[in-house]
Amino acid sequence: QVQLVESGGGLVQPGGSLRLSCAASGFTFSSYVMSWYRQAPVKERELVAAIISGGITNYADSVKGRFTISRDNAKNTMYLTMASLKPEDTAGYFCKARGRKYLYWGQGTRVTVSS
């Protein structure tokens, strides 16, 4: 059974930091491109960052220099370290796993940036 379970969301003040985790099971994690998406109320879901197994990364312009995506293939886990958070980063954050044949989504974790 495939599972992607996000954790680490919460309420943080502007300028603060959070680290999100995405724990994967039920598929060959190291073979999949992993990515984080986010969706704010009344907005479309957007790509935040992606990472391939070899460690090459890609970021949305809005988070470059503030967010870092990483993965630990031995632990089947992906991370998103978020710093200098802004109110506009408030959203549901979702992890996605994309393979050659299959695509999986997690249920999301909520991040709220507010004073």
C-alpha cells in the first residue's frame, strides 16, 4: 500500500522557520522524482520545489534562497526546510512522488504564517 505522509506543519510567525517531512512507503522511493507543492485558499496548487534521486533540485522563484528541499533515500523521506517565512507562504503543503508509470500524492500539512 502506497503512502505519503506529510508532517511538520503549524503556525509560525513571519521570519520564522519550519521543516516539513514526507515519509514514503509502498514504492521504490529512490526511483521517484519527489516534489513539494502548495495550495493556498482560492488558488491553484503550485510547485514549490523538486528533487531527483541524484540530488538535483529545482525551486519556484518565490522560495529560492529561503527554502531547501532534500531527501534521504535510506529513510524513504523527503524534507522541506523553510526559513524567512512570509504570510504569503501560508498554504497546505503536499508531497508528490512521480515515477515512470505512477504518480502519488500525500494528504498535506498546513502551514500558517501569521503574527
